[in-house]
Amino acid sequence: MRKVMVGLALFSIIAVAAYLRFHHKKEPIDVAYAGNQQVVLYSTTAQVREPVGTVNFGERLDVLDRFEDEVNVRAPNGVKGWVNERDLLTSEVWEKARNLQAKATTMPVEARGHTKVIGNLHVDAGRDAPRIRQLSKGVSVDLLARQVADVPVANRSGSEEENASTESAEAKKEDWWFVRAQAPNEGTFAGWILGRFIELDVPEPLPDYASSAAMRIVAWFDLNHVKDSAGQPKTQYLLLGAKGGEGQPCDFTSVRVYTWGVQRNRYETAFVDGGMCGKLPVTLTQNPGSAADLTFSFTDLSGASSTTRTYKMHQTIVRRVREAGEGQPRNHAHR
């Protein structure tokens, strides 16, 4: 009889524990999302602690409690643990990140490159904008749009006196790029990253041509293809560039077209134009009747109001299409 009573007592304890576990599950006070490639959940907020689980970027987490900058979360598999709040994304930031990714799929690529250092993707241009996630070194990125932002005073080079003396003057600017990043085995992400963290994958021989012209490459485009004397295909390029360092108000200030010269068997500068304040994106329109004929255009902000600059290319000849009343071009082809 005693054994029966002990058995019933143990059964009751187990049943109550199971009921409390499954029917009195603690309700979350908020929702968050994992903000790194892999986020570790820890057993406590103490310095001496053990990992109890991991979650991947974007996994939805129930927020159960907060202590200073530590957050107690519950993973989709039911595992509970503590993480630092900097490793989490709020619902608002997560929604913005999703919208940015959807937007990126609709935008044309202006240039391609890769991250040359570890860098953060942000929801907007600027160091103070909320972070989406961190990108490793060597991640491929498509550059979609450029924007300048103020450099925070604390991040400016120079002494405190020099920084203080320039606070009332025009703020120092830096380049930010809206990119679509393809991280190996992780998927695609979109957001804003500091321009100096990116190295452009510019095809040869464009870097040498840009260097000889003292031009900083901003973007480039494949215009069409021709064959060299051996019958091998050669790409003809449109190159956009600017003078000076980052933080310029214009995306680019000059355009150059490089075509393949069959007689000399090398690339030649077929067209140069400058004096604009170009704004990305550039629109390329191929002539349906001929692969050698195309049009490219972009917004020019150099005048009192924005205008559209349009150029037509026939084989290796490029001409600007001018509106009535415009003067003659100052820049012509150089070979």
C-alpha cells in the first residue's frame, strides 16, 4: 500500500510539472530577431556562464526579461537563454531590413565589389543608423545607390581642437553605398555600408586608364561586345568617375567610353565628357535593331534644376543628344 501511495505521489509531481511547463508557458514581453550570423544563448548574465544553445540570423525570438543590456529570450525550439541586446534586432528594424531587401531586388547594379574589411550593414546611410548585421571580409556586394552622410565628430581625424574649430563649419562628409550582399552559405542581404569598406572589382584595363586620367572610379557598365583580330570577344565600357576624395555632392563628374581598336589591338578612349554633377542610376537602352547602337542617360544636377543627359552610341562613335538651345560640347573623343 505504501509503495502505491509513493508511486501516486511521484506521478502527481510529474503531471503537475508537465502541466506547468506546457500550459503555463511564460508570455513574452516583446519580440526580437537574431542579428548576427549565429547568436549564442547563455545560461545566465554572470561572467561565468555556459552556452545553452544557438540561433541563426533572422530567427524570431520571444523576449522574456531584461537586465541592463542583457536580454532573456526563448528560441523557436523552446530553449531559453541570455544574449546581449546588440546581438538582437527589434521588430521595427527587422521590418525595415525586409523592406530594404525587397527594394534592392528592383534596382539596377551600378558597380560590383567586395568587402575589404569586416563591416556593418545599416538600415540607412550613417554610423548612427540601426545596424542590420555584420558582413565578413571578402563578401561580394552589388552597389546600387550612393549617399553622403556626416562623419560624427568623435570619428573625425585630427586633434580635439581641430575638430572643435570645424564643428560650426560644414560637417565632414563620407560615402555610403546601398548594397545587395551575397554572403557564402548565408543568403542575400541588403543595407547601407560605409564606402571605404568596399573594394571595387573593376575589370582591366579600366583602373590604369582611370589612374592616368587622375580619376576616381565610381561605376562602370558593359556597353556591348566586339571581336578582336583573333575573333575573341571584347567588352566595350562606359566608365563614370570623379575627382578628389569621398563626400562629394555629386555621384560622378565625368563619363568616358572605352572601345576596342581592331587596328591597334587595344582599348582606346573613344569619348570623354565632363562638367556635370551626375546622379546615379544610369539608364542603358539597347537598340533592338543593332547590338552596336545604344543610348545611355542619367540625371544631371549641375544646373539650376535637374536635367537628363542623354548620349547615343553607334559602333565606336558616341555623341551627346542636346536639347534645343544647349551649347556645343566642350569635350570630344580622345584616342
